[in-house]
Amino acid sequence: MKLRLLTSVVVLSVGIQVTAQSTAKNYKSAYHSNPISSCVFCADPTALEFEGRVYVYGSNDHQQFIKNGKKGSNDYGAIKSLVVFSSDDMVNWTFHGTIDVAKLCSSWGWRFAASWAPSVTWRVNKQGKNEFFLYFANSGGSVGMLRADTPIGPWRSPLSKPLIDGDTPGVSPCNWIFDPGVVIDDNGVGWIAFGGGDPNSQGTKLMPGNSRIAKLKESMTALDGKAVNLPAPYLFEASELNMMNGRFVYTYNTSWSDRNDWSKYAKRGNNKAPSSCSMCYMVTDNPLDPDAWEYRGEYVPNEGNFGFGWGNNHTHLQKFGNDYYLFFHSSMLEQDMNTGASGFRSIGVEKANVNESTQTIQQITMTKKGPSAVHNLNPYDLQQAETMATSGGVNYEDFTNITRVTSVSTLGNDASSNMQVNMRTGSWTMVRNVDFGSEGAKLFTLKASGKGKLEIRFQAVSYETVATFEFSSTSIAEHTFEVDPSVFQGVKNIFFVFTEASNVKFDAWKFDHNTTGIQEVTTTDSSSPVFDISGVRRSTPPTHGIYIKNKKKYLSR
């Protein structure tokens, strides 16, 4: 259903902080890029770039958070799905929901246990079609995989059991068969690294002996030969792979053991012993030759050294456009929420300084500020409500699919290109760097259902309202309103604040330059008299419908 309404807007002063109607609390600053979500606990990031967007996948810590009644400690046992986010500007992130791995791998029977620490890649196959491959840790005992034709699915399990387990040739002895890292090399050949844990029966603190790498067959669903040892000093977990200038770059997380035997490592070069729980990397031309790997040192020190205490033991390097970014996880959101729960992580991102020609990664510091926007957001394109930089009063459970095809996952949805967000009175979402241009916007379209009042504020949720829209519809509909182009111009941070909301589902929004077929309505300050659409002066604005400030105007078609 499409419902088009026109109303004028009260234009008030902007930039003066006032006492506004009470709104929901948020846990992420409007001027910070980290974590990427203000309401979803997620961890162990991996990423890919596709058609101008970066897609990020992670362990669904929030599934455990809900299972625990939003308290207690994260023991990871209830995490049986993965989350998906995407962005084209690195500051506004679209939540696409979850991938219900337990459902997709139900044919495994007892073999399926959990879904942690994904790694993803994609290619154009010989038939010219896109193929996406996602590998995940099936708890600590095996590695599974999923396949799709788009970065958000629908995903399926091409196998009826894990891809890699303890019986896979070359794996044993390996304490933890998990944390896969996948890459497709410049010749189109797939490779997968995995493994972790305390030193195995043949290992030492210096060389725990649990890292493996293997070649994948063209199908990407089976190993091409046996796995071989990858000699990573102090390896503990978090394998990932990249290709840089034709060379393999392997990244991993180090153990908490002492470094007393560092002097025994012949390939240490000028590198100091890595700090405990830090991120290190190695480089090679021949991944199946253990002697060919070159240790390059630490690129993310244990962040406890900086006094943050956020905790990180998993990263992914991703090239997006011409730049590299480091995706990581931390406890910064959990700490700001202060619920008493512990171990629930959130994904963040930092710009990385990488020299591809020499495969050199400069040391990276993780912050709340994070990266700047790659470009401004275009308000004249339809923007999904689930795209936001931060929010208040929006919970993980508030995201649902527009069309539910199957009943899956904690959220009740598979990963989706279009979701809706349940908004309550006082809840809000925010997008950064919205560029209206010099001409300014003249129309605003809200796609939503329910009955509510939406206020738009700039720069801070506590700042004065610059526009108010009232709407009512029983199903998702387009509600179109006129706005003042002298207010909606330039680059703004926009807060969509629902000061009244009854069964409101927020789907999307869009601005337009034109008011085709509708006579322009001028507006003035909030002290001006109010007229209803029939021209009758009102002492107060009506509770719903169309009203006009200052002087009456009539619609013309």
C-alpha cells in the first residue's frame, strides 16, 4: 500500500541545546564509529567487498546474551548463528540479520554444535556467476561451510558433515580444529588455514604445533591434498588469510604463555617477542612449505597495554576501495551498557596502513573514534531504517524481515536485504554525514506502519526539533511530507526520534528535491498560528493529520 500525505513542518532554531522530550539511552556516541552496532553483540569478524559495499560477518554473541537472560557470562555454547552487516561509507552500517547455521546444517545431526568465527570469500565462476563461500568453526572440533549466490544469501550447506575434522589427513595432532581463514589466490585457487589451542602433544610454548593450512579443490567444498603444519610462533587462535601482491599473508592471535624461549626462534629477525594475546602475521610464496613462511611480527599489540581493557583476540584485514581496514572485536559496548554481563563482544573497525608491495602492516591501535566516512550519505536514495550509525532504545530483537518466508534463528529471519525496525515511544536511530547539497530537500518520505510522531533533529538527539511528522497506517506505507529546503541543506547528522509510537514498524526513508504536483507550503517559527486544512484557525495543532503553520495553504494536484 502507498499512502501519500502532505504536511508542513515547524522550523526551529538549530544548534541550541535544549531540554527535549525524554528519549531512550544509547551506548555509542554519535561521533564515534566503534563499535559498528550500538545494539548487537557480535564477534570474530571477517569481511568481503562486493559491488561497492563491505560485508562483515561475525559470531552472534547476542544469541547467547538472550539465552542467558541478558546477564551472566558468555560461554559461547548457544551461538548457533552468524550476523551480517554491510556499509559503503564505513560509518553507517546496515544490519542484515542473521544466518541460522543450526537450521542450515540440521542434516549434520549430532555433528553440528555451534557456529563461531566465520571466514568468507567469493569469486566469479567459470559460468560467469557469483559464488560466495563462508567457513565457520563448529565449536572447537571441526570446520563447516556454507555457500550462496549473494553476500546475504540465501545460504545453504553443500555438505552433510563438516569440511574438516580430526580425521582429515594432515590435521592430527591439532588441539582445536576451528577458526578458519580462507582466501582465493591470484590463480583462482582456494586456501584455508585453521587450528589453535595450547601446545599439542608434539608442540612447545614457542611452537604449539596447532596451525594448519590446506589447498581447496575447485569446488571449494573439499581439500585438495592433506593439510600441512604452518609454523606460527606462540599461535593460539584466529587464523585469517589475505593475498598481497601475489603473496600469502597469514594473521593470527598469540597465546598467554611466557616468552622465555623467544631467543630460540631462528626466524625472529629483529622482531621482539610478541605480547600475549596480540595479533601477528607471517608471509610466504609457498603456503605448503613450512620452511617458506617468514615471521613479520606484531601488528596489533595486546590492547590491555593501552589501558583500555577491551579484550581482542580476533581480527580481519580487508581492502575496501584503495584502503585497508582492520576489523576487530572488543568489550567496549558491554562496558558502556554495564548490565553486569561479561564476555559479550562487539565488532569495530580501524583504518590500517598496509604496504601491499612489501606486505607490511604498520601497528594499529583500536579506538572508539574509528575511521572517518569514505563519502557522505545520499538522502535522495532510498535508505533502509536498519542502516544507522547509532541508536537509542533499539534492541537486537527489534529487527525483523518485511516478508518472513521461513521461521529461523533467534530473530525469526534469515539475512535480508530489507528489514524493518520496531520503534517505541522515545526510541531513535541516527545516520551520519547526510549530504543534502546546496539546493536542499523539499520532500521527505517515511516508509512505516503504525501510528506515531516522528521528529527530526540535527547533530545531537537533545537538540531542538527541526521537523515533525505524524503518520498512521495499518501496513507499511509511504507517508510523504513537505520540508523546508533552507533547513534541509548541507551536511548533517540526522536523528529520527519517535516521540510517539504505537505498533510502529520503521522500514525506510528518503528525501527529494522536487514537490511535483504539490504546491509548496511555507513555514515559520513555532509561535505562528495554526490552521487546519480547511483553513480554520486552531488553538493547538490537531493530534493527527495535516496542519499548517503561519498561514493557510491549499493542496493543488
